[in-house]
Amino acid sequence: MVTHNMIYHICHIYINPDHQVFDLIPLQLAIFIEQCYNNLGHPAVERTTIWGIYLNLLELLQQCTDLPPVLAAMDPNAEQDNNIPLLVGLQDLPELDYYMGGVGNGTDL
């Protein structure tokens, strides 16, 4: 059985909390989403519960009338650029290799 101490130990060794991957959304938006998540009762996120939590969080966000300025300034009808630049030091996959998201409902990793 994997204990919380084991997970904490591995996270402490391998995760750099200052890495740019943790800054993918503006801080103000992250704080707002965290407040909404706490309003849901801060449910435990597991592979079997993540989709339901996401849908509940999305519904809560869509119902909010007092959006922070970062969200209010977003145009939902704007053309979206789905190209995300690679992080420094990484290379794109070869042409015929790609991520098939959602395989086995996320359980076939």
C-alpha cells in the first residue's frame, strides 16, 4: 500500500513547485477557481471522480455573476488558437506519434 508519506516524499523529490507548468492560468483565475472548488466542499479528486467534479465546477463557474476581471474580459466568441508552445527543452512528437486523449476513460495509461 502506498502511504501519504511516500507520495509526499516522491513529490518533494521530483516536483518543482516553481516550474512554469504550474503557471498556465493567471493567479487571479486560479484563486477564483479554488474558491469555487472549496464551495463544492473540496471533494477528493480521484480517477473515478474527476469528471463529475469537473462538471460540477464548470456549472458553478458558469452560474457566477461576479466574475473576476480576467474572466469578464474574455470573449467567448473569439477565435481560439489551440496551439500551445512547447516548454523550453522539449521536442514535439514525430509526425505519426500523438496523444490519444481519453483512451479507456483515462485508465489506460
